[in-house]
Amino acid sequence: MNKNVLVTGGAGFIGSNFIRYLQENAPETKIINLDLLTYAGSLENLKDLPAPKNYTFVKGDICDQPLVERLLRENQIDTIVHFAAESHVDRSLKGPGAFVQTNIVGTYALLEAARQVWLKENPGSSDIYRFHHISTDEVFGTLSPTDPAFEECTPYAPNSPYAASKASSDHLVRSYAHSFGLPITISNCSNNYGPYQFPEKLIPLMILNALTGKPLPIYGDGMQIRDWLYVEDHCEAIWKIVHEGKLGESYNIGGGNQPPNIEIVKTICAILDELAPTADHTPHEQLITYVTDRPGHDRRYAMNIEKISRELDWQPKYDLKTGLHKTVKWYLENIDWLNAIIEEKDYQNWVQINYQRRDN
Ligand code: NAD
Ligand code: DAU
């Protein structure tokens, strides 16, 4: 079992769920969480961890290679699980620069730090290390309704600046294995949902807007398809790959839940009608509002997860109905967490900017 893990981006949505997963399932693991606390990261996501003595937070930038090298040396890090990124497609359409900087330059700085400390300072011991890179299904582009699901060997065809920056970082990671022998694995995952997701992404945004009686903005015709995965399932898959995945390989991860967006939103509305029946806005479906489509909007994603199922015996545990119910309930019980975000200036600014995009 790996003992000293550097998690990057651990104050974000999936990273914080992953840290909680590790603390619950492998509490002896020492975790260093390196996070810049951008608008998307919050220490509120990491309150009440079950094994706090094995957890340290470091505020810093993954682009700061000397800092990363120091953390690797001082903490004898043997495993890096790299989540830190700019993660929102709509924001990448407004300002791609931050995506190039964090997702590409930041991944390069981490790879280079690992090469210096692991390979150059400790030659011959590369088999004790692991650099696991978290990526996305969006690197594969888009599918037509009849195309087969993405496989690990599907050619890359990223369509948004976000997807292109992640594709670029995947290629860099792969090249460090091929050129320098860095012990890497990559996972490409579909859309996650669950607790602590920032309310700019579809599911938490719909929950928040429904609760506050705001329009539920459906881009285009709402018939776009994503492959939804409950975040805890993703965390389990990542930890399996870190331990049992073959070096140099990539693994697709997906949930097998592929209804169109409009159906997801209607399901959320129905769950809210059930869990918050006295809200002013019931039935919540009345808030659904069709808006201008996202430019270059990918029509359909679907993941073929045969490889991870066959090689690592991993399958998602949650179906969409159970996962969505659990998620809506979590947001209802953590309304203070949501309120803290919406009170921030950055969040209000983003809402303004995103609505202007639709009008222009
Ligand atoms: P998120 O936006 O919720 O969190 C990103 C975290 O990275 C934040 O805590 C932020 O503060 C931190 N960060 C950003 N720039 C940083 C920097 N320069 N240095 C250090 N920390 C920095 O993202 P998420 O949804 O949790 O996604 C995590 C990873 O998973 C990303 O790499 C994303 O591409 C990938 N992914 C996400 C999904 C999804 O559905 N959310 C699906 C597949 C893959
Ligand atoms: O597929 C994996 C990717 O999933 C991750 O790599 C990204 O980090 C993550 O943000 C997510 O990207 P999407 O663009 O698919 O997620 P988002 O929640 O922004 O949108 C999901 C779908 O819902 C998409 O088809 C756009 C649509 N949508 C989204 C928002 C925010 C709407 O119709 N209305 C909205 O207001």
C-alpha cells in the first residue's frame, strides 16, 4: 500500500471527495493536499476529516516547481494523484489562458518535479513511485447517437479549450513515461456528480437555482448526453488504478447512466418536489428555461469501461436514481455550504458573465 500521497487540487470537488475516501478506507495513508484555493477550491470541503493527523494542507500553485520538489522530498512522497485543474468548459470559452497555464504548464511542472526528485535523486527505485493523472472523457471529442462508446484507444479530438488543455496534459504525462521512464497511469472519466460540487456545473446549479426560484437554464434543446458517475465510485476507481493499474496505461471510467440533460433536470425537480414539498416553487419543473446553446457543445459522451472492469474488477456501485437522490439530499442538508459560495463576489460575477454570453 502507498503511504505518502501528494494530492493536487484536493480542495476541489473530486479531490476533496477523494481525500475523504482515503481517510475512510486507508486511514494510515499520509496525505499532503496542495491546492491554490482558486474560486473552485474551499477548505470547507475538508471539514471534520476522520483521520486529521494524517492530513496536511499546503496552499500553493502546482506551477511552482521548486515548491513541489520540496514537498516531494520533505514528505517522502511516493504517490502523486493529480486533480488540480481549471475544470469548467464554459469558463474555458470565456478565458482559455488560465486553462493553458494550470492544466498544461502546471502538469508539466509536476512531471518535471517528479522526474528530478524521484528519477534523478533516487535512480533505480522508480518501481516504488506512482504519478496518477486525472483526466476526462472530453479529450475524445463528441459522439453521434449511434457511435460506439469511447475506448482507451479512441483517437483524441478535443473540442473546447478545456478539453484541449486536458488532452495536452495527458500527452505530456504519457511522454514522461515513454521518454524518461516516469511511472505513470492516467484515467479518463466521465461527468461526476455528488457532494461538494461547485454550483456552476449542471447538477448543483440546477439544485441551487430550483431552491432559490431562479430559472433552470437548459442549453440548446437539452438532448445532449453525458455519462454520469457518482463521485464516490470515481474515487474508488482511482485508488484501484493507483494500486493495481498497469504502469504507462490509461483507463476509462464511466457510470453507464446516459439520459439527456433535460431528463436529469426533470428528475432533480421531481426529487425536490418530494424532499421539499412546501417550497414556493413547486412543481420545480416550471422553472425550466431553454437558453442559447453552449458554443461548440459536444452532443454525446459515453465510456466503454470494459478494460477497468476486466483488469481491475471495478464497476460503479450507484445507479443514477440513487446517486441523484443522495446528492439532492446532501445539498438540502448543507444549504450553508451553498449559501457561503453564492455570497462570494466571484460567484455573482460569474453568473453575470455567463448570462451575458447567452445574450450575445
Ligand atoms: P474543481 O474545479 O472542483 O477543483 C479544482 C481544484 O484545483 C480546486 O480546489 C482549485 O483550487 C485547484 N487548483 C486550480 N488551479 C490550481 C493550481 N494552479 N495549483 C493548485 N491547485 C489548483 O475540479 P473537479 O471537478 O474536482 O475536477 C478535478 C479533476 O478531475 C480535474 O483535473 C478535471 O479535469 C477532472 N475531471 C473532472 C470531472 C468532473 O465531472 N468534475 C470529470 C472527469 C475529470
Ligand atoms: O465529461 C467530463 C467533464 O464533465 C469534466 O471533464 C469537466 O471538468 C466537467 O465540468 C464536466 O463537463 P461538462 O461540460 O459536461 O459539465 P457541465 O456540468 O458544465 O455540463 C453538463 C451538461 O449540461 C452539458 O451538456 C452542458 C449542459 N448544461 C450545463 C450548465 C452548467 C446546461 O444545459 N445548462 C447549464 O446551466
